[in-house]
Amino acid sequence: MRTLRSALLILLVLAPPGAEAAEVVFGLEGLTGYNTNVFSQSENGEKDGSFRGGPFVILRDRTGKLNWELDYRPSYEAWYTLSGINSFYHFANADVSWRPSSDWDLYVNERFSYTPTRSTTFQPVQGTVLAQPVPDFTNNQVLQNYATVGFRHAFTPRLFTDVSASSSLLDYKSNLYSDSSSLGGQGFLTYLLTPRDTV
């Protein structure tokens, strides 16, 4: 989220005030599906269908040296027969790229999602001679965040590079799984031998 806030700050500083090229897109989207094993059980999986839908809003400007797009898509999933597992989803994207010249391109990307993860555990039935395991369904949320910052530079019309650093976060909002985070980087140097061949 720090990268997203930085991208928004860059956007506010560099974007020309009252830019007429910016556009806003509103919409609704929905989908339905069927799952033969909702809780990923080893046997006797629960089957059910669901409908997920909600609004989305896109704010973008792709016409100048500073190109940016913000995208937010909240949605709600309702299951047809299973109870207690209806969930909210949240997806947000931010892309900002700045091209101060034809040779340079600086960019920041942020991907954010807040989605459910469903699991099952088994507990003995109290008051029975032979305890039978029964499914105890849980419906926990997981936060995923992926951010990238980098630049592209063309040394010549045939030789150019792309260097970036990225971070990822997987944060389970429960004690069932271990959280994880990572940092990484990559670089590419590309040379166009011919219109069809590159090295």
C-alpha cells in the first residue's frame, strides 16, 4: 500500500490541473458459477453454485507524457444453498507511467486484492460413543498486494533496457496459514537484430 500511496502522490503532483483528457468509467459486472468442492475437502465435498457481482469505477488518462489508471472493483458473492460463507471481494489497481522523453519511461504498478479463503477442519461430535468427525467450515479473508516500480530506457532505436523492483505480500487474516512477503528485482537488455529477431 505504500507504493500505491506514492503513486497517487506522484499523480497529484505531476498531473496537470483540470486535465480534460481524464475520463471516468462506471459499470456493473456479475458472474455465476458452480463449484463441486467448495471447501476443498478430501471426500464428500460440498457442492454449490454462487453469484458474484458489484460495481466498478475506472479513472484514467492515457493521452500525455503522464499516463495513469486507477481501477476499483468491489463485489459480493452469494451462495445458493450453503449458508454462512457469503463474502465480499475487493480488487484495486493503480498504474502510473511518466515519459519525460522518447527515450525514458518511468512506471509504478500496484495490485491489491482482499478475497476469501475457505477451509474445513474436523471436530468430534460430543456425546457420542464413537465420535464422528464433522466439518467445521471457516470463511477467512486473505490480503494480497503486489507492487512494481521501474524504468525503461532506449539507448538506440535497437537497444533498450527494462529494470524493475517488486514486492509481494500475502497476509492471511487467521491463524490457519503462514503469512509471507518477498522482495525481488529484474532487468532486461534487448537488442533488435532484425524486425523478426531479438537478443
